[in-house]
Amino acid sequence: MLRINLLPPYIYEGAKRRNVMILWVVILLVVIAGFVFAKVQIDGQTAQVVAETERLTPDANKADQLQAQADQINQQSAEIRGKRDFVKNARLYNSTTYQPVVYNIRDYTMKGVLYSSLQPAGQTVTLSAYAQTLAQVGHYLMWMEHNPNVSHVSIQLSGLPSFPVPPGFNGQPQGLSPRPPGAGGYDFTVTLTLVKPIPGAPSYTGAASAGGGAPGGMTAGPMGMGGMGMGGGFTAPGSMGAPGMSIGMTPPAGMMGSGGGRGPMVSGPQAPGSAGR
Amino acid sequence: MMSKLTILHIHIIGLVVALLVGAGLYYTIITKAIDQKKKAETDLAAVQARADKLPTATRALEQANRDKALAEAEWSIYEKQYMPVIGYANDTLTTWLRVFLPNKGRSWPERFIRTVRSHMERERKVNGIIWENPGTLVLPSYGPDPNTIDVGQQGEGFGPVLHYSYQMAVRAPNLDKLMQHIKSWSTLAQAGVPVVEGLQISGNSPNLTATYNVTFTIIVRDKIPAPVPRISGSGGGTGGGMMGRGMPGMGGGFSAPMPGMMPGMMPGMMGAPGGMPGPASRPSTSMGMTAPPGMGPSGPRSGGGSLSIGGASAQRAD
């Protein structure tokens, strides 16, 4: 037989409401408990981090202290180190600045080429030289060009013969000191550009100044031997003594008389014995 | 009231309350805890970074101690070798009298010149170096005012660093000897640290000529003398033999003819008489102090003039 509940629904809703409310209270308590649990967990991790921090703090402080001591010692010894370094650099400068340059140039100088001056200045070395023949000048250039310590070789030379070459032409009959008495030949000026420039001299003016000083002090005018047109009257006036003159910068051959010094362009100094040859 | 709430209402209310409570708790206790944790982690990272430097710092300290000890040891050697004891007294007046007036070879300029000359003489014997311009080695007059002495270059006072610079001209038998000579300057003792620069070589062996500039740097070991404020001096010319470096040229018009030379000074080093303003002349302490000829000082240092102490003025006659 079918049983029919005829009681109205609100009879049972009271109990349902109560159960639902209890459910939500429980849910609320669970939420609160969850957050509290999470906080406890986070606090635990934080405590671990703090503990680790505290464990490392003495080391950190010690490191700071040691570094501060090191810095203080370095600061205290900076002056004495500066003085020491200056003396060291000065001693090194006196013994290793010019000697390698000079000896290197000497080692790359061909036999037969004589120097009358050598002047290191910064990145260049200027030399006044003499060679008996043009072939020696050429070979000197070829040899010096292979010098690994030299990046560029520049030469100033005058007195090259025009063509046809006069009979008995033997370069400049007179020149500067290195040439043997009465010998012909060629005076020329060489400018070598060094790969490694000559450093400035060390200087010391007080605390913390032991570095290199102002470069140079090694300057003087070029010697200008090669370009002075001492070549027996073969050069035109316009080309004589021009600084920076290089090989081959002779006047056009057609403008020069074969006799050297008798052509219409020639009015410059003539070496004795060259005119009318 | 409660009887009017349906179950749906209770669900909605419960949900809203749960959300509000959850959000409230999150934004209060949880975020605070997270912030604290983050801060702690940041602190830990910083401390960790510092702590990680402990080995480096330990090595740095050891290195600093080693460097200092090494520098002190090396400097001790260098100082003994290169830096002279100039002989400063406690005050400038005593120092002036003892060290900067001719003193039988014991004054500083006389000792300095003697030291350099001895070196060049040794170079002559060892490397065959001929010193062609010994007259370049001159020191300027220091004037009559002990408080305004420039022991080295102008403006250097009594130190702590002094410089002397000379253009040298030498003749060497060959290139090797010349290079040895350049190097030999480092062996010079008790005259400061010499530095050679500006080398120029000309000529040929065995008459190889070289010019260069040698600069002596002296880091003064002596205690800098205290000035004597009650003393001032004024005077004229530099006396003889002191013009070589172009430093003097103290005006003043003191024109005692050829006053005495410093012992050991080379003849021919005489400079222009006082009153010739040099390009790098030291400033005159006084102008117009013309002493009668023949009454000038015999020493090169004072150049005559007056020395006043405490307002009283005493004319120097020696």
C-alpha cells in the first residue's frame, strides 16, 4: 500500500537548516584551520631561514671584518707601495727602455750602413745614416722592413741621380761624419715607427703617483741630413731640403742636364767637384 | 527570522562568510607571514653572499699583509740606497745654517754634487764615459730666508718630495758602454732615484756623443723642519755658479761680482749676475737690495741680503 506523507515541508526544514548551518560552520572552521596551518608552515620555513641566516652571520661578519682589515692594510701601505713601485719602475726604465730599442735597430742594420745620430722619441726613432751605394740603402730598407719591432720605415734621401747617370757618379761626394774621408755615397734620414712606443718616464710627486710620467722629453727636431740637397747639384731647387722627401722624389729626368748642375733648373748648392762633371 | 531563511539562503550566506573569512585571513596572517619569509630569505641571501666571501677576504687579508711586508722590505732597501738623509734640523733656521749654506762639504748641495760627480768619475773608469758638461750640475741659491727655501724645484719647499733635473752630455767609446752608462744610473746611491729620458745619440765610436735628461727624485726621509715665524730674510743675487739650471735669477739687484763658488764647483759655471730674470727664476724675496761690490757673501747660497730676526735686522757680512 502506498504511503503518503501529508505533513507540510516546513516540518522538516528546521532540521535541514540546522544541518546545513552546521556544515557551513564546519567548512568555516576548516578554512580557518587551513589558513592557520599554512601560516604555521610558513612561519616554520621562515624560522629555518632565520636560523640559517643567524648561522651564517658570524661568517659574514668575519668576512666583512677581514676584508675591512685587508682594505685598511692596503690603504695604509698604499703610500709605501707607491714609493716602492716608483723606484722599481725607475730602475726598470733606466735599464729596459732605450737598450732594447737601440740594440734592436743595431741588429737590423746592414753592414755598410753607418749612423751618425739616433733619436728615440715616443713611437718613432729618427736616425741619420750613410750608405756607400744606393743598393745598400735599398737592402737596408728591405732588412729593416722585416724588423718585427718596427711597424713602418720612412726614409728621406736626396741626391739621387737623374738619367742618364753621369759618368763616375758616386752619390754625394761630401756628407756628414760617418762617411769615410773623400768617399761618395748617400746620407739619408730614417724614421722608424716602433710597434711598442717608448713609455714615458716614471715620476713621483707624492702619494699615489707612482705611475708613468708624461711621455717624452725625448723630442728634438729632425736631423734633416738626408733632405738637404747635398747631392752634387743634381736636384732642382724646388725639391731641395724638403722635409719628408722620399726615395724617387727627384725632379723629372728630362729637366736635368746630364752634367748635373748645368741644367737650367739647377741653382742650388753644388758639391765641389760635381759641377761640370 | 531563522525560519524564513531557506537552505539556499544559508548556502549563500555560508559561502560568502567563508570567502570573507578566507580572504581576511589570507590578506592578514598569510601575506604577513609570506612577507616575513621573503624578508628572511633576502637577508639570508645577503648574509650568504657576505659569508661566501670569507675565503676571498681571508686571502685578501693574507695578500695585503704579504704585500705590505714585501713593500716595506723592498722600500727599506730602496730607501737606504737612494734616499739621502738631508740633515734637516727641527727648525728652518738651523736647517738653513747647517744644510743650505756652504759647510765644508757637508751642506746638502755640496754632498749632492759630490755624489753625482763621484758616480760620473766611476763611470769614466768603468765605461770610459766622458762627462762633457759637468757644469750643468749646479744647485740654486736658497736665499737668506730659511722659511722660503725650495730644496728641489720651485714650490717643493723642504719636501716631502724633491726633484732635480739636469741635461747631461757624455761621450762614450761605443754603444754598449753608453747603454751600460744609462743603466748605471740606477746604481747611484744617496742622491734620489735617477730616471734617464730623452736620450739622443750622435757621432760614431769611439766618439759617441749622447745627451739625455736625468731627473733625481728624492722622497725626503727627514722630518720637515718647522718654520720660524719670527724670521724673514731678503736678498739679492744668487751668488756665483748657480745659474746653470735656469732656476735662480733671483732679482734683487745684488751684484756682487763673482762671489765665492761652492767648493768643487767647476769654473765656467758662473751664471749671470743677480738681477737677470730667468724664465724659471725663483721669485725674488726682495728687490733693490744692492750691496756694494766686494761686500758680497763669499758663499753662493746667501747672495747677501739681510736676515731679520724678531724685527731686528742683521746684515750678513760673510
